[in-house]
Amino acid sequence: METLAFQGLIGLSLAMYLWLIAAGLTIVFGVLGILNFAHGSLFMLGAYFAFTFYGLLGINFWLSMLLSLLGAALVGLIMERFFLRYIYHLDVAYQLLLTFGFILIFDDAVKMIWGGVFMIPPMPDFFTGAILIFGRPFPIYNLFIISTGIGVAIGLWLILERTWWGRIIRASASDREMASAIGVNIPILFTTVFMFGAALAALGGALSTPVRVVAPGIGGAIIIQAFVVTVIGGLGNLKGAFVGAVIVGVLTAYGILLFPIFELFIIFVVMAAVLLLKPEGLFGG
Amino acid sequence: MIKHKGFSITTLLLLALIVFLFFLPQLAGKYVMYMTMHILILSVFSLGFNLLLGYTGLLSFGQAGFYACGAYGCAKLLLVIPSLLPGIICGILFAGVFALILGFLCIRHTRIYFAMLTLCFGMMIYSLAWKWRSMTGGDDGLIGIPRAPLEIPGILSIDMSSMGNYYYFVLVVCLLAIGLLYRIVNSPFGLTLQGIRDSESRIAFTGISVKNYRLIAFTIAGLYAGLAGALLPPLENTVTPPLAHWTHSAEPVMATLLGGIHTFSGPIVGAFLFYVIKDIIVRFTEYWLIWLGAIVLALVMGLPGGVVSIFEKRLIPWIRLRFGERSPR
């Protein structure tokens, strides 16, 4: 019983990375109508930025987190302003292909700049160690991840529900033309939302650096998990993305424990079942 | 009926190309043959994919799953019965059965949900190929698959151990498959698919079952992916899980959009360009994907019709003009 509860906590920390990347993905889809294949690459870039600032240059941990977010937001600005903006009217196939092109570019660019090897950056001192939960050592860093994920969730909810910018986002997501007619500057909104999504993905990536490896190709691996999460929660549904992330994270953790051979398979079965039975997602109306 | 000169020029070029392909082993080395086989395989793979995208309007991101079914199906049988034809047929049928079953589920959706669902099933097949070690060999894949001889008892027996012989086998099979698909897309069935792409409700109002047509198109695409996959193990002697991975599903998508989705020949031209571009770039740098990515961006931004559309819109009218014929349109 305690093993199960403990494994659930591990799943929850897994879920938080997924949540951070899926949040940006689903907001961008909800507002811009684009399913960004390269969103995982922004996660990867965030990880590499954090690794460079903190691990190589020795900048303060918090400052390097902030710099990574800004760096990824800048990349997002370039992607949206100079590329995505011109293909909103095209078929979804072209949108997927364009963003897939970005995956290829980012993966190779990362290899050119940082080399193709795996890198494990150091853990900041104040996060090393573990506390006892259910009589087992649980890393402090995982607790930090879980609280950050929940903090981001609350922050996002406050932004979307309580601020002017959040209202504009919700209005544009539900009716782009009407929002434009009442004076919302859609192009600027799209750019900022995309940058915001990029920064969220980068936050996930940056936070993952002390515990996961940094390597080219981690973007392509995580984007599929992010797709699973967003589909389960409903494309464009933020609340759903959070619950979806928890479901997938916890399921992965138990799957590894109980049936390691079919752990990945079962996650895709869940995704297919949601798509077939309730395509608007578990929380879609 | 008067045949237009432009039409006969294309036919002539096509015949010249086929003759050239048949004499290729005499003209070029093993590397060019090997490349050509890969181009042919990707052509077949992409043509099947484009029956869904270009003709039916459904974007599948899981075709690599059926490709892998074909490859594993063929490999499994060849390891037991070393005879080429049964292996290939086993691969095709295996992929076809999977496509029929999964297609039945996938065609309930269109657009982005269809893309997600196919991606999902493709990755399911990938996860099985990767983890089900006793059946698929796990991440090592299946190795030592023989390039079995082509045998039909009492009629013929051709040794395939030389690459030249296998090249002819791949060439003939692919040309037959391409010809058959050309017949299919220009048949009433193919026209109905295009009708579904352009207006689903109009086709439904004429009493045609849109779902059945989509399912048949999906199954044919799966069969073609299976054929492409089944041709691979005798060539490479090995199959591995990445064949089913979604990044492999992106290959026919790229080839098709590179060549052009609204023409029959688009995927073939795209497959050719895909390998040629790769071959040229890797001579200069190991980072060839960054250039491929840049080409993909440039194509989507600047040339959404694909490369073939340039030929159709510019070159062929120019040839017609040059040879003093009136354009048919």
C-alpha cells in the first residue's frame, strides 16, 4: 500500500513536466488553432539554455531559469512572427509539416552548438537530499517540481480568469472574428500567446535539467507524451491538460512498476479510447 | 479524339524513365541501385499515403505503423520459410488486416482528430515492436533475414542473393503497384474519393456511404505501406522498431508535400527529391536534417503546391507552346 502511494508521488512529479509542456501546447492550440509539433523542441531548448546558463556559465539558478524562459520566448517570437503567421489559412497538414520542419532544425542546431552527447548538469546544492515520506527517501527536488507545477496551474488560472489579458485570450479562443471586431489586436495577441506557450515549455525543460539528461531528440520524445496529455484533457482545454498530465504521469509510474512491458502501450490505449469515445476530451463540454 | 502533343510528351518521358530504370544496373554501381530501391519503396509508401491525403483529404500520421507491420510480417515469415513471394504477401496482408481494423476506428474522425488517432495507433504498434521482445526482438529488432529466392514451384526459381536481381524484383513490383494505383485513382472509385475530399455532404446526399469509401481508401493506403515495408527486410536483412516510429511516418508526409499533393506523380517526385537532397547534403555536412528542415519551411511558405505544380503550371505549357501546340485548357 505504501509502495503504491509512494509510486503515486513519483508519478505526480513526472506529471508536472508533462503539465508544463502540455499547458503551452493546449493554450496555443486553443487560441491560434495550431498544433505545434515543435513545442517539444522548445522544451528541449529550455533545457539546453538552463544547462548552459547554470551548468556551464555558473549563473545563479533562479536567474538562469528566467534567462532560459526569455530565450525560448525569443525563439517563439521568431517562429510565430516570421513563419506561423503566414500559414494560419493553410490546411492542418501544412501546419504540422512546418512545425515538424522546426523540429529537424532545432535538433540539428542543438547538435551543432552543444554536441550530440548526453549531458547531466549539476543539481543546485539547496535541492540535494531527500526527506522521508512513507518511510522512504523522496528527493526534495521532486517536491519542488510538484509545488512549481501546482503554482503554475494556479497562476495560469488567475491570469486567464482574473486579468484583462486573460479575458482577451478567452474571447479570442472562443470567437476570433468577434474579438477582432471589438478591437483585439489579433496578430499581437497571437505572437504574445505563442511566446508565452514557448516560455511554459522552456520552464518544463529548464526544470528537468537537474534530474533528466539533456540530449538532442528529447523534444521529439516528449511532444508525443504532450499530445497524449492534451488529447486526454481535450485539445485547447487547460483544466483538462492538468488532469490529463496527472493521469498520464501516475499511469506511467504505476505502469513501470506493474507491467513494464506494456506501460507505453497502455498510455496510447487510453489516448485512443478518449479520441474514440469522447474526442472533445474528458473535460470538453 | 485528338491526342495533345503535351500528353504524348509526358508519356514519352515516362517510357524513357522506365526504360532507363531497367537498364540502370548496367549503367550504374551498387550504390545507385540501392538508392533507387529506397526511392521506389518510399514512392510506394508515399503514394498510398497520398491516396488518403491528396485524394481523400485525410492526414495520417501513423503510416509507419503499417509499414512496420509489412516489414515485420515479411521478416517473420522469411525467417521460417525462405521464399520471397510468400514473405512479401504475408507482409502486405498483415498490414492490410491491421489497416482494416484500425481504419474502422480511425475513419470516425477527420482533420486534426484523425491525424491524432492515426499517430496514436502508429505509436501503439511502435511500443509493441519495441517492448514485445519475444515476438519482435525488442529494440534489437529481427536480424539475419535472408534475401530468399523467388520461387514459384514448377514455374520459376530466381536467385536473389545478388543485388541486381533483387533490384529488378523491387522495380517490377513497384511499377505494377504504381500502375494499379493510377488505375484506382482514375476510376469512379478514385473520383468519389476526391468528391469526398471536396464536399463530404454532397457525396453523402448522392447515397454513397462516405465511411465505407474512407475505410477502403485507408485499407489501400495500409496495403501500400505494407508492401513498401515488406520490400525492406530482404534488402536490409534486418528490421528494427524505429520503422514504426512517428518520425518515420513523417517521411511520406514530407515526400508527398515536397512533390505536391494534388498530382498523382507528386509523391514519386518527392521521394526522389528526398533521397537526392539527403545524398547531396550529407556529402558536405553531417547536419543534413537542419537543411531538410529549412527546405521544408521554404516549401511550405513559398510553394504549398509542391514541386510538381511548377512543372504542370510552367514547364509543360512552355513545352506545348514551344512545339506549337495549343494548350488543352
